[in-house]
Amino acid sequence: MRTTVGIIGAGPAGLLLARLLDGAGIDSVVLESRDRAYVEQRQRAGVLEQGTVDVLRAAGAGERMDREGLPHDGIELRFAGRRHRVDFPALTGGRSVMVYAQTEVCKDLIALRLRDGGPLLFDAEALAVEDAATDSPRVRFRHEGAEDVLECDYVAGCDGFWGVARKAIPAGLTRVFERAYPFGWLGILADVAPSHDELVYARHDRGFALLSMRSPSVSRLYLQVPEGTDVAAWSDDEIWSELDRRLETDDGFTLRRGAVTQKSVTPMRSYVHEPMRHGRLFLAGDAAHIVPPTGAKGLNLAIGDVVTLARALAHRKETGSAELLDAYSATCLRRVWQAERFSYDMTTMLHRIPGATPFEDRLQLARLERIAGSRAAETDLAEGYTGLPFG
Ligand code: RFL
Ligand code: PHB
């Protein structure tokens, strides 16, 4: 099999890249190790930055998002029993975010790809990227029990944190920057109307809690739990009671309960792989970097990477110049590091860090007070949350 761009992974990065390349008249083949149902059900991110919303619309993938997504103009910070609302448009010159689940973004992009006939192979596991530093890289993969080879001009490694693409970059050329956190998030999906009309990020002495949503009738909620927590250790009642405690306010907030339809624990880490390119292999999304979910940045970074890559490949096709491809890694990493910084700041401001001293606890509260009391500090949060422009 032969194509111009071999794309490994049908997550948001791989699927949007295929769509953008299609629009630029560049052919591609997408290889996805899982089946379609799995990719469409996997619960992950929920918040789309303004730039992501704009890109999906421009790619013709925004129709259902605009119908069913929930535009949000702010978030609430909750600490010491108080609430503080951050008003995004007022602080950023009109920017906001959209609550529309990653599952739905993937469903929309898969439907478009299959409708337009572009190759998208499910149950097709990439085994290795070969000859990445030559003019004819290849992806060895297994599809329906048989091994095959995809010959490409370029390979896009959009295969997430556990994928194979990154391994094709020699260790001697690589630097990895990493930070693990001694806690994770226990997330639930519940059939109940959200108890607040915007997302609530709560810092509490018992740990962080987040109230989010998927639709007007489905809530998504998270609790900070110790690293390595087994989801089975928490009954539904215990989860709701703990959410009650951490989300409580002095003005009597009440949390609506409903049937829990999904439960899982996600570990938290920060990770950056430099560079994001080796020869004709380009890493995008979680394959190259991970952020803790507190800043809602993971999916949006993945989108930013593939916008940059699609533009660079189109530029190469139109002008013959590899200038933008050569700049790919540096261009993406500027944005990646800003998202790493923002996600780290949000995480360390809102979570109970095991072993933190009373002094550090007070500093956390002081950071929150500063955001609540200073337009400059609040603007920094609003700009980070709604997202920097794509490079
Ligand atoms: P994805 O979505 O992981 O997609 C990668 C795709 O590659 C496939 N794959 C392979 N295909 C072929 N051959 C191989 N050898 C392959 N190896 C892997 C996988 O099956 C998959 O379909 O990466 P992408 O596209 O870069 O998108 C990134 C986002 O998914 C990610 O940043 C966010 O979802 C991160 N994230 C969250 N972000 C948030 O902003 N809020 C959240 O609440 C949130 N929850 C999460 C998350 C990530 C999680 N992971 C990675 C474990 C919860 C989880 C559990
Ligand atoms: C979600 O709805 O899954 C969500 C929202 C905001 C975050 C993380 C996850 O920061």
C-alpha cells in the first residue's frame, strides 16, 4: 500500500489531520489499532478552546458541534466555601470555549472520513515506523491478522502516549521532560442534569473536585484520589458524598445525584518529547506530550499540532519549500510549553499535594485570592484557558 501521508492513530489528532489534508488535496491513509466502537466510546476530554472550535468549523466538521455543543463564557473557581466566576469574553476580548465531548468530535470526523471515501482502517495496528530519516519512510502494520507495509512520503505519529511512532526516533537525539503527580482523577459519568451551568473547579482541604458536563442531561464529575486508587474501592454513594463535601459553598450549593453510568481513574502526568520530528516522521498530540487534565488542554494541543503540520505539508506541496516542515517541532513546542506551564499551574493551585506544609496550603489559597482580586491575574487564567492562537 502507498500514500503521501501515513497517519498512525484515529484519535482527534489523526482524524483531523486526515480531514485537513483532504481539504488541501493531499492523500493519506489512517491506521487505527482499535475498532470503531472503541474509538467512539472512549471517555476523555470535554472542553474545546476557541481556536479548536474555529478549526473544526473551517474543516466542515462543526455542524453538530454548533447544534449540540454548549458554549461556555466562563468557569467558577471554588475555594474556602466561596465562589469566584471568571468571565472569559470580558477578559480576553471575546474568546470563550465550547463543551463538546472528544467522543463526539471523533464520531463527527470518522463519519466525514468514511463519507468522503478516504482510507481509514480500524483493527490496523502499526508495529513500527522504518526508515524515518530517509525519503521513503514506511509503516509496518497488522490488519485482519496479516502483516502489511504502508509506503509513505511522510509519517504522522498520532498514536497517543502508548504508541509506537515515538520509538522510531533514536534515543540519542531525544530529550524527555517529565513530571509525575502522586494523585489521579476518579471520573464519573452520571445521568443527571449538571448542578451548575458552568464548569466548577474546586480546591478543598480534602482534595480537588471538578463539576463538568456532557449535555443538559448528563454530568461529568471528577475527584482527586491518591495515585494507584482502584476505582472499585469507591461506591457510588461514597463518590457523591465526597463530591458534596468538596463542592460545598457557604451559600448552600446542592449537588444533584443520578445514576452513575461510567467510572474510571486517570493518572496525571506532564511529559514533553523533544524534538517532535525526526526526518519525515512528525509526532502530534499525546504521542509527543501529555498534560494533566486540570487545564483542559490535551485535546486542544493535539488539534494545534495537526493544524501546524497540515499547513506545513500544504506549503510544501504548493511551493516545494520544506521551510514550515523544518520549523514544525519548534513551532509546536512553543505552544506546548505554554500549555504545560498553564496545566501545571492549574494543577498545583487546585490539588492537595500530599505532604504539603501549612505554608504551602496558605500559598495555594493566596494564589486563588489573587485571581479573585486582580484583573491582571484573572486575565492570565482566562487567556490560558481559552487558549493561545495556533502557530
Ligand atoms: P489519542 O486520543 O490517544 O489517540 C491515539 C490513537 O492512536 C491509536 N493507536 C494506534 N493505532 C495504530 N497503531 C498503533 N500502534 C497505535 N497505538 C495507538 C489509539 O487507539 C488511539 O485511537 O491521542 P490524540 O489524537 O493525540 O488526542 C489527544 C487526546 O486524546 C488527549 O490529549 C486527551 O484526551 C487527554 N485527556 C484529557 N484531556 C482533557 O483535556 N480532559 C480530560 O478529561 C482528559 N481525560 C485524557 C483523559 C487522556 C487519557 N488517556 C490518554 C489515557 C483521560 C484519559 C484516560
Ligand atoms: C471534562 O469534561 O471531561 C473535563 C473538563 C475540564 C477539564 C478536564 C476534563 O479540565
